[in-house]
Amino acid sequence: MEKSGLSREQRQKERFARKASQTASKYLRRLEELPGVPESAAPFFQILKDIYVDGKEVALSNNRKTIGTYCVMVPQELILAAGAMPVKLCSGSYTAFFIGDDLTPRDACPLVKAVAGYQEIGIMPLYNNCSLMTVPITCDCKKKLAGYLSKKYNVYSLQIPVAREDEDLEQYVRDLYQYTAVLEEITGNRISYDSLSLAIAQTGVFQFELSRFLQIKKQTPYIIRGTHALSIVNAAAYMMPGQWAVHMNRLNTELEKRAEEGNYITKRQLPRILITGSPLIFPNIKIPLLIEEMGGFLAADETCMGERGQSDPVVTVDQSFHGLMRSLAIRATKPCSCPTFSKNEQRLFRLKQMIKDYQIEGVIYHVLRGCLVYDFEYLAIEEMLGEIGIPVIRLETDYNEEDVEQLRVRIEAFIELIKLKKPPEKRRERT
Ligand code: SF4
Ligand code: SF4
């Protein structure tokens, strides 16, 4: 014990908590300083502040338990039907990454290193209070993470199919039944046809507001910046879907009013950029911020904590409990363009569609160091983009700020390249 009365370990935890909070606070400030923040974005930014700056627990009602998940392919409706709250635990913390770096292999991805760092230091109520952590067995990093986390937490490894054939789907449905039994045991609540139907309907309201938001986001002149949009969708990880939908409804109404009144972010034709690749999780938003700070416009993201997969509703044809379970399995896997599936041509189709819908002029391909599954798909995507004449740049990065200047230079050059490719009349509009 030191003179301060705190042990070395306690002082280290305090230092860690302070540093993590300062970093999150800095990124939140940059987010709020980016021009054009809608007033109704405040509750979303507040939840990011509560969790990452102030280290608070998620707001729980009715003594709900929280069940952590590490992937959008874990159906949150099952957790809601069991009377619990789903929270997404994939981490973007630079400070936690720094701790986790010493505990994991050099080539593990930063997302997993950051989660390991949080486990080690144990200062986040979000992690500590989870009654169960659901880890999908997708890539090697997640598989090993499940074993690592189980040293301290109650962990369930959910098998996610590697393909989307019928037999894979049937196996996934069987796995979801096993997961259902575990959720029932942990929460003490039975998942019935009625509770599951209600959870699907509640999630449907969330999805409706999200798809309304995505429609608004496609409008030109621009109504909302992509970095703000990405962070707003990130905040859904720490709210009940119904609560998020209420705030989103208010935001959508404000944005529709902005559009009616011609209150745009800017009338200038900024280069419209799409970001795709490894997950982007607050506070790791250095690339989206740089895109917009350097004069680009982040028009869309094809990432799993952003637009991907969350807006697809569950469609039920067979109105039985088994029918609901199959519908959940179909929604979780069929539209998901995650590269952990062995064959993933649909990501190419999805990207082409997004490029058309959002009038994209350039693509930034984000690779977290060690994230092989995303890196593997880069060549196919580069080739496809070459065929349709869309410039692309691959940015490999880690959870630290050492490469920010290098990223800035590359992003600035990429934005200039897009401007040069514009027809002369469009270029004049910008000046
Ligand atoms: S990248 Fe794929 S496996 Fe990882 S969390 Fe996202 S959807 Fe799940
Ligand atoms: S998909 Fe990539 S970022 Fe996600 S856990 Fe696996 S290696 Fe890490």
C-alpha cells in the first residue's frame, strides 16, 4: 500500500480510467464541433458520454439484466424476449487496446485487444455487470476471445454459420434454440411465442426509424453528416431499442424539417465518400472525422456498427414459435454482408447498390490491423470499383493516434483526387 492509501493496482486502474475518459471526451468534443449537429442528436451523444467519459452503467428499468453481445448476428430479439437488455460490447477504446496489447498475440486485431484490456483492468460497469456475454464464433480472434473472457465472465459461444445454404440455416436455428434455453436460465424468464413476437415488434419500430433515417441521409444537398450519423447509430448499442427509436423519431422529424426549410449542412458539392471495412466503434472515429475535417463528406458507411444489417426487419411467414426462430435466423445471416461468410459476393452487390443510392464518388476501405477477413476481400472490391470507375483507398490502422498525420495526408490526397475526377461544371459549383 502506498502513502496515498491506494495500492499500485488501484492507482493503475485510476490512471487507466482517467486516460480512457479523456480520449473519449476529446472525440466527443470533435464530434460536437463538426458543423451541422442536429439538436436532437443530444441524447445519443449523451449516452456515449455516460458510457465512455463518465464510466456509467446503461440505464436499466425493472431490474433487467444485461446480456452482452459481440456481433450484429446475435438476434437481440431473443434477449429482449427474455426480459433482458442487449448491449454491444465490441470496443473502440485506445486505452483498453494499450492494456490488451500485452495480453494477446501481436497480430490479434485491436478490437479484441481492447476487449481483453477492459477485462484485465475491470473498470467498465458495462462489462462487469453483464449477466452473460454472447460471443459469436466468427473469426479466429472472436473464437479465442470467448475462451479468454470465460476466465472472468459468464460466456456463451454462439456458432455462426460460415455459409448461407439451407443446411447452415437449419443448424443455426438449432443453435438459437440452445441459446434460448441459456437465456431463460440466466434471466429466469421463459421465452414464449408472445414475448418473442413483442420483441420482434419492438425491434421493428427501431428498424423503421433507422430506415427512415437512412432515407433522409441519402438526400442532396446534405442534411446530416455521416460521422454524426455513424455515432448516432453506434449509440444504439447502449440503449433499449424502444428508447433509441423514440429519440430517433424526434431526430428524423427535425431532419425532415431541415430539408423542407432548405437548412442544409452545405450547398457545396463536397466529395461524397463511402467507408467500408472493419468495424468503426466509438471512440475510434478518427477516420470518419478526418474525412469530414479535410473537406470530404462521409455519405455512407457499410460497417457493422453502422448501417449494415440493422435496418432489415424480421419477416415472419410461418406464424408459429419455430417460424419466429427461423425468421430471426434468416434476418441475422442472409442480408449480412460480413466477410466471415466463406462466400460473400453479396457484399459486392450491396456496395454497388450503395454507391448508386448515395451517389458515391470515392470509397475508403478501412482495415484494422490483424483483421484478415476484411483485408481478404479488399482485392475483389478494388477490382469491382475499378470496373465502375470509383476510386478506392485502403487505410490500415490500429487503435492509437500515432498514424493520424499519415492518415490525414492520405485522406486529403484522396479527396483532391476525387475533386479532379469531377466534371468541370461540378468543380465550379464548389467554388
Ligand atoms: S465484423 Fe462481422 S463478425 Fe464482426 S461483429 Fe461485425 S458482423 Fe459480426
Ligand atoms: S472481424 Fe476483424 S475486427 Fe472483428 S473481431 Fe474479427 S478480426 Fe477483429
